[in-house]
Amino acid sequence: MRKVEVTERTVDIKRLMETPPAESDYDVLIDEPCMGYENGKLVLVYLKPPDTTETVARCRDACFHLPFPPKNWRTGGLQSCSRIFGFDPRKVTRKDYCSPTVMARESPKEHAAFLDMGKAVARMYEEYNPELYAQHCQINEENVHTDWRLPGLPFTGGIVNKNNPIRYHFDTANYSDVWSCLLCFKQDMEGGYLAVPQYNIGVALRDGWVCLFDNKKFLHGVTPFNQLTAAGRRFTVVFYSNRGMWKCLPFREEIARFKDTRTTREDNRLKGVDPNPKTK
């Protein structure tokens, strides 16, 4: 596997933030199996998953058969056509309780395929960066209740993006100083590279290939892509660890907390005061 030295450079993050990436934003395109090092520290791995043909095929099939809603707006103002899997933390204004994702209930076959793929990429994570993987697992053990852990995964869940021209952003909700995993599937599409301007690189994101890196620390986005036929599709499956899960109580306590909070809000509405008090 090719080893590449990368050096973090200063870029105008304020100018780039939430703008469309361009291939001119970097000088080096990585299009082969690669391990990226910065001052001797492994910071990126890009390769085709080894010996996981059936798992990858099931995950790919799940992407193409999963129902998607129309495009909506993600927190932070990014337009998205996506579905989440795994566990979902509280969202005070929409769903003020921790829960399994809707996909787990509505599309269990596809959900299972994504979790199996997550176990495969977790093994890759452990193989190539065992020290960071162990640190990631330790963070889970110390902060996430067992009711909200996915067996065999250091990740709390993930997102499936469909044909998303994702602008530059940081994944600010994730744990700090650990890796996330990005897996790409595409058919009759060209372009759509992962741009990481702080490292002056783009990653080709071949069909069925995986990229592991810290997507909270480094600005990243997707360069323009072209649909070559009517059947053209591009999916990314991102496995991540959401820090919001640290607040989740054991399952029964979480439900009880939500009921108490809802009662308080309804009482406040009747009294004509703020229906959204600060919650624990």
C-alpha cells in the first residue's frame, strides 16, 4: 500500500465553510490504496475492504433499495437527501429523547446490512490504527450507556447520503480526535471526490472503497459529480460517533425523563410560559 506524507496547511476556513468544493482546491488526488502520515502519525487510510465481498454487496444493495425522502436541510444549513441508522440522540425541538433510528423499525433488512458493514470497517480501523481504535472504544465505555452501544462497533450510528453535493463542513457533533469511516457506492457517475483542503488532497472515493479519517478536525466536502445515465446514483455511508449519545440515560430512564419533560411542557403551555424549559 502506498504511503503518503501529508502536511497540514493554513486555509481560509471562514471563506470555504459551506461553499461547494472544487477539484482546484487541492493538488494531490489519491486514487489508489493509501496510508497518509503527518509527522509519522497515521491520519488517513483509503482502500478497498479486504475479504468482505458479501458484506459490501449487501450494503451496496441496501443503499439502492432504501427509500429516501425529498431533500431537506441538515442542522447547520446543509441540504441533504439522507437516512440515518444506529442510535439517534435527543433533539430538543423535534424529538427530545434518545432512540433507535426510524430506519431500524421501517427498513430492518437494510439497517442490519449497514451495521454488518460497520463491523467490517471497525475491523479495518482496529487493524490499521489499533491504538486509536482502543481509545475510541474506551471513550464509549466511559460515556455511553450499554443500552446505546452497537455490538462490535466503536460507532454510535451513521448516515447514508444519496446524490448529495455536500459543501465544506466539519462534523462537529462527533467525538474529538477519533476516526469516522466513509464508504462510497456509485453507478454511472463521475467526479464526486472527497476534498480535504487542509491536507491539500482529494480522495477519489471509488465504488466500494473506504476512507478512514478525523472528519471533525478537518474541513471536508464533495466535489461536483455528473450523472452519466438516468440510472446514475452516488451514495456515501458514513459511520460516526455522536457525542450527543453521552447524555442518554438507560433506556427506561430515558423514556421516563421524556414523559416528565412532556408533562412539564404541557403544564407550561397552559400557564402561558415557555413550553421548552432547560432539560437535563
